[in-house]
Amino acid sequence: MLQKTSPYMRQANLIGGEWVQADSGATIDVVNPATRLKIGTVPKAGRAETRRAIEAADAAFVTWKKTSVLERHKLLRKLHDAIMDNQQTLAELLTMEQGKSLTEAKGEVAISAAYILWFAEEGRRTYGDVVPSPWADRRVLVTKEPTGVVAAITPWNFPSSMLARKIGPALAAGCTAVVKPASQTPYSGLAWGALAEEAGFPKGVINIVTGSAGEIGDEICANPLVKKITFTGSTEVGKILLQKAASTVKKVSMELGGNAPFLVFDDADVKRAVEGAIVAKYRNSGQTCVCTNRFFVQAGIYDEFVEKFAEATAKLKVGPGLEEGTQQGPLIDMRAVEKVEELVGDATARGGKVVTGGRRHALGGSFYEPTVIAEATPSMRFMREEIFGPVAPVFRFETEEEAIRLANDTEYGLACYFYTGDLGRAFRVMEGLKYGMVGVNEGLITTVEAPFGGVKESGLGREGGHQGIDDYLDTKYVCIGGLGL
Ligand code: NAP
């Protein structure tokens, strides 16, 4: 039985505290990628509904920004508790619409709650400054104020946690929000509305619209009431939003695509590297922005690494996410499968060797076999393109300089990983890699306490860490004169 119902599955939008349908009554079907069966529908909203959501958020901002940090802290803690009290239910909903294994979905729900708790705490530490004044009779203060209405747009691969690290800092800072979840996985986004109601957030503080991405995006970008856009998704769409947001000079943060390299040097612990490679490649069936896209392995251990990595890959259990023991769910849709097939076809035509996998899975639908391709070369498409699937190309290199050059040869700069037993090399390589996040002898590095984000075309701004709340605050300088001192 793979189809379940959930008390958190809302088939409506939340605008100003009311659960509503699209003005036109139009809806979008939501499908379970494991079964291809329809789960339900969500409203297909457009510009008018988005405008009302923005106006509701703007109206709520008037009072929300005046709540004390402690009040907001308490509400966010309640939100954290509501999430964790319903971890299983929320994870089932997430698996049903997204496909990932229930274990991974529970992990995602837990990290969502952890982000909320982290920002509940960080909200209390948004310190300003009292600056030593250059004038004897004046005093200089620097304060932090909530930016205003924040619009958040998120992708389908982490439909819960990508919102957590936007909603958490926004609400903690005193901002209000208009949220647009991805059309393929809207329920985990809409669940935030139900959870926020349960925790006691005032009406209008969180508004959620689903529907036409172009129309919703256009309204968000053009509406002067929106003061900040926070987006997670493809670099392509990020660039469109950056251009459109320029018309009203909004603050922007962008978490965009990646092309993560994973370097294994001759002096690495191969067993540890293989364990890290499995996590860094196959989490969410390879559909994460920090998933390894390219493995670079030094010639001396190349054959050993490929053999052990392929052996571990072949053991991964593929199946519907809700089924006990599943480690790899389906890909999000058939387009994703076709893209993976194209990339594998391109690689084999250019001399790549499929060591394991390389085909659609016998389960059919959008299931694809976890795949390792040896003898990868820079002429292959996955040198430049995000694979976003369970395919691991393994390139061979000779020297440290060559490895760093190949790893940096991309317009992306999100996450990277490398394995070495040499401390000097660890520092040289870490400093040589042009990425926002580096895992040294670690393949899984995301945590709420650290700043997540990229350089180059992987984005702008950071989420998580103490840095993650900065983008939701405006700095105000106040000069107080006439003090008669
Ligand atoms: P996407 O196509 O860019 O979509 C992301 C979101 O943007 C969805 O909600 C989508 O809505 C919306 N959207 C699409 N076109 C839009 C437009 N013209 N105006 C406004 N919104 C628009 O990305 P995706 O395929 O869902 O997600 C995969 C990508 O996200 C990958 O590139 C991955 O690397 C990246 N990602 C980055 C991070 C990070 O933190 N750096 C994290 C996760 C994922 P619809 O669903 O309605 O089309």
C-alpha cells in the first residue's frame, strides 16, 4: 500500500489566514513518482492570488515586526515541536510526493525542525553596534531591522528543508513571508501553513501559493511590497529572477545549481572514500545540488576505488520510498530518466565503461539503476552538466595540480569533497578549490550550524549558520546629535 492520506495534506493555498482555491478554480495534479498515481490536486494560482498573498503579508508585517524577539522565539520553538511531533506523518507525505526513501524523508523533516530551532535562537542574537563616535557631542548607533515581506521559491528535491532555512530566519528576524513551493511537490510546502497555524502564528505571517511559476514569479519580482526574494533552484531560473528583481531593486539570495567534484588521492583511506562517495552521490537518488557530479581519482588507486565503489553501488536497494529497506527511490519524473539516459549514452559513445547499472531499473517507471561509469573524460557532457540522477562518472588524474584544475573547470561552485591522508595536501587542496563548501574526508557536510551556499554561478548569500539570518535584516545607522555633552 503506497498511497496514504495525511492530516497535513492541504489541497488549498493559504492567503491571509484563509485556505482558498485559485480564482479560476484551476488545479494542478500531483503525482506519486513511485506509482505514477495521482495523489491529489493543488490550486493553479496566478498573479492576482499572489498579489493578495503579498498584501496579506505586508499587512501582517505591521504588527509582526513589533513582536519581541522572545515572542517570536517561543512561536518558532512551538513550530519546531509541531514538526517533530509529526515527523513520521510529514515524512510519509514527503516520500509520497517526492519519491525519496522514508529514512531520508524523516531525516529531511528532522533537519527542517532543526533549522527552525536554530533560527529561533539566532533571532535573539541579531546584535547591532554602539560605535565609538568621532564627535564629542554625538553618538553613533547601528541597529538591525526586519527587511519586510520576503518571497521564497523552492525546488522539488528538498520540499521541506529548503523552505525551513528560508521561513526560519525570515520569521525570526520579524519578516513575513509569501512562499511558492515546486509544483511537483507542493504538499510538504503547504504543510508549513498547517504547522504554523498549529503553532499559533498570526494570520498573514506565512502565505503559501501554488501554481503558474511564471505568473507567480512575475508578481513577486514586480510588486514593490516584496523586499526580498530568496530562491533555491536551477541557475537558469535564478538568472531570470535576478533580472526581473532588478526592476524594483530587491534584496536577493540564490541557492542555485552545482557540479560537485569528489577527489580521491593515492594517499586516501579508500574504504572511507567509498563510504563517503556512496552518500555524496546517491542521496535522494543523486538529485541534490551537493551530490557529486564528477569523481576524480588518482591513477595509483583508480582501479581499486572503481571496483569497491561499484561493488557498494550495486548493493543499494532500489524501490518505492515507503517500502521497508529502500535506499534509492525513483527519479522525480520521466524527463529526469531521459536526461540520465542521454548522459550515459554520450559517455559510452566517448569511451566510458559502465561498471555497474547503466539502464532503467526493472521496476519500470522512473526508477533507474545506480550506475558507475569508469574511464570518464572531460569531453563527456557530465563534465559540465548537472546529472541530477544516480550516475557516477569516474575520471582518472595524475597530479594534484591537474585534479584541482579539473575540479575548478566549471561555472559552478557549490560543494566539493576530497579524500587524502596528508595534512599539507589537505590545506593546499582546500585552499585551491573554488567552492562555497568543502568536505575533507567527509561526504555529507550539511548542518544547520554552518553556512550553506555557493560561489560563481551557484549563487549568492548563505543559508544556515549565524550568517543565514543576515539577509533578512536591514542595517540602520543612527547618529544622535544635540546631546549637549
Ligand atoms: P527549477 O526548475 O529552477 O525550479 C525551482 C522553483 O522555481 C520551482 O518552484 C519552480 O516552479 C520555480 N520556477 C520555475 N520557473 C520559474 C519562473 N520563471 N519564475 C519563478 N519561479 C519559477 O529547479 P528544480 O528543477 O525544481 O530544482 C533543481 C535545481 O535546484 C537544481 O539545479 C539544483 O542544483 C538546484 N538546487 C539548489 C540548491 C542549493 O541550495 N544551491 C538546493 C536544492 C536544489 P514549478 O515547480 O512550478 O516549475
